Amino acid sequence: MLDFLPHLTAAFAKLLDLQSLSLAAAACFGGLIIGALPGLTATMGLALLTTLTLHMDSSDAILVLVCTYVLAIYGGSRSAILLNIPGTPSSAATALDGFPLARAGRAGEAMGMATVGSALGTLLGIVLLAAITPPLGEFALSFGAYEFFWLALAGVMLSGGLSGNDPIKGWIAGVLGLLVAMIGQDPSYGYARFTFGQPEMTGGIALLPAMVGVFGFAEVLYVMRRRANASISDASDRVLPRLTEIIRMRWIIVRSGILGTITGLLPGVGEDVGAWTSYALAKRTSKTPEQFGKGSVEGLTAAETGNNAAVPGALIPVLTLGIPGSGVAAVLMAALIIHGAQPGPLLMTTNPQLVYDIVAMLIVATAGVLILGLGLTRVMILVLKVRDTWLMPVIAVLCLVGPFAIQSRFFDIGVVVFFGIAGFVLRMFNYPMAPLVLGIVLGPILDHNLRRAFTLANGDYSNFFTRPISAVLFTLVMVMVLAQIPPVRRAAGRLLRGRFTQQDQRS
């Protein structure tokens, strides 16, 4: 049962040196800034940092990205509480009660409880990550080409169905991502597909420029379109929460941590869904639900615990199945691949130490949440005074320079601009971006395994539907599609209501 201890000890031994701790501290501070500044999302921050870590040692680069990920998700609570402007989408639920607390002169208390909730939520997620990942990785070894095809398709469908308010738009975005992934040479015969006679497109669309364009350049265009951020509230009250208050919130923290981790497991759902589901559960089980939205410490704690617990949860499918649990996790997965790691079912066989390295990195990042969150609350107020109109031109330059520096191709700059404009237009029509990027990431997996399955089938395609795991995944895809057809949804609703009515009559 204690086989993990040598791996975890070795992971910490690699991190506890001056260089690694310095990089972790810098990444934690940078992630906090990225999360706190409205307009700089965690996804955009990781996409930009990936370009800056290309020439670093792989373990140091992954440490920087993991610490930035955790702190950026947490850092969004700063502007949500002080400005009522969520620094990241995952902090939208935090603003509901955090800003009313700040207006009541309790900004320090709100940020203190948000810090404790985020740290404890991340720790709960880490425990579940360490417990679930090894057995799930072993189970994933039973997957073949048929299962991986359905898994990739189910990941895109699930992400599209749960991202945003319209599943159809989410699926359209996911299919667009799959189509982008098909550009370039066919993996089996080397035939050029969808290149339109352009030699530069023969090698396909590189993931990093497309990702920076969709999340970075598009965000610049979107933020510059709206008004710059406003003035800052005061945070003069106490920051360190009382121990009795933390004990009083213990069950909310435990419930929200578990629920946030489970939510993070769902492909493409994201940390914001973890925050909203935890917030809704806390409100339903609270003795004072009328206080939610008016300055409830319970609601604030639940939201911050849920969104940070979703971070380790989102990494579980990345490491075991090679499918990101959120848009930010998709960027991190791309970075892992770029730095030589191959997340997926074979990870526990080829490189099991990586799982424990990431667990240790998450623990270091959690320490950063506590130290920086409680120690720099008042300093963060000065950082939040940076206006969007000053910041976005710098970000735009980084979006263009970073991808160009990888291969020194002007074509990649064009990819960034094209996907930035396309992402901006899609966002204006409320199309979610996470399924688009997930489609680009999973497209090669879907394409390769579909072709391999056709070869193995030798004309008999029944294995797509009769193998146990394939049958479950196929059923999941069909249920997601049928559930969006209005007549089917209405018929299912009538059937369920009829069954409940019969049960009530019998009782």
C-alpha cells in the first residue's frame, strides 16, 4: 500500500533545491498576477508560458506550468472580490459573495477564506489524484483502437455539451477543432489533405500557434473591445481567517473539494463548472440560503474550494487517458507532449514517476497559494491598478513572438492571427473555445485509431459496438446526441414523469 512513498520522496528530492524552488516561487507569483488581472485568463497565461519554457529542462518547465496553473485559478478571486470582475471564468461564482463582503468592509476576511478554501480544495484534489491515477492508468491499458476512437469522440462531445449554454454550438466548435487537426499529411500514406496547395500547410497546423491564437490573441481582441477595468476597493480588515471559522466550514470544504475534483474529471468541463456546482450544493444544504449572493462566507468558500479542487481533477484524465479535463488542462497536456512526456494509458508503464512528480509540484503550488495569498493581499491591490489598455498591447506582442521563436516561421504568426480573429468571432457568437482546442488535441488520436481499427476489423466492424468498453462509450455518445433532439427529450421527460407518478401512487 505504501509503494507510492519512494516515488513521492524522489519527486520532492528533485524539487527541494534552490533552482527549483526559485522557479516555483516565480511561477506562483506570475500565476497569481495572471489570474488577478481581468482579461489574462489561466489558459492564455499557460499558452504564453509554454512558448517561453521551450528551452528549459523538461522537469523545470512542467514545474513552472503547474505552479502557474494552480495560482492563476486561485488568483482570479482577487479581482472578483475587490472589483466584482472575475480574473478568470472560474472565479465568477466567487464574485457573487466576495464582492458584497468587500463592500461591507470585509475584503481581507473574504480573501483570507478564499485562500484557505483554495489551498484545502487543491490538497483534497491531490489526494484523489494520487489515489485514482495509478489504478485508472492500469485500467486504461485494456483500451484498444476501437475504445480510443470512441473515447476521443466522447471527449469532444462531452466537452461541447457541457461548455457554454448551447450544446450544439459546443459540438460545432469541437468538430471545427477536429477538422483543423486533419490538415496536413495523412499519417498512413503521406497524402496532403486540406492544404489548398499551400506547402506550409503540408506539415499541419501546429498546436501551439493555434492555441495561442484562440486563447491569447482572441482574448486581447475581446478585452480591448470592452471598457478598461475600474477603481479598486479597500482591503484594510484582517486577512488571516480564524481557526474557528475554518472548522465551521469543514464540511463545506470537504464536499466542495470532492465535487470539484469529480467535476474536473469530466473532459473539457473546466474549473468554472466545479465552482458553480460546489456553490449550488452549498446553497442547497445551507441553513441560511437567503444569504447567498449577499455576502455569504459559505458560498465564497464553496466556490473557491470547488474551482481549485478541479485542477488536480482535470489532470487525472490527462495523465491516464490523454484527454484534458479542461481548457487549461488541454494547454498543459500540449506542453507535456512538447517537453517529451507522453500522457495516456502507457504513462504508468513508461514513466510512472511523472505522476508523482506532478503530485509533488501541486503540493508546492498549494504552499504558494497559502504563502502568497495570505502575505500579498494588500500588495495585490496595487497590481490590480494596471489598466487593460496598457497591458493588452504587450500581450499581443508576446502572442506573436512566442510561436515565431519556435521554428522562426512567419507562417506561424499568420496562424496566430487567423485563429485569434476566428476565436474572437466565435466568442462574439457565444461559441465555447475549450471544445475547439480539445478537438485539435484529440483529432490525431481519433484519426489514427479509426484507421487502425479499420485495419484490425478486416471488414467486420462489429467490434466498434460489441466490445464492452466500446459499447459503453458508443452508448454515451448516442445518449448525448439524442438528448439534444427536442422530441426525444420531451418523450424521455414524459416517461420519467409517468414512472414517478406510478411510484407515488403505489406508495
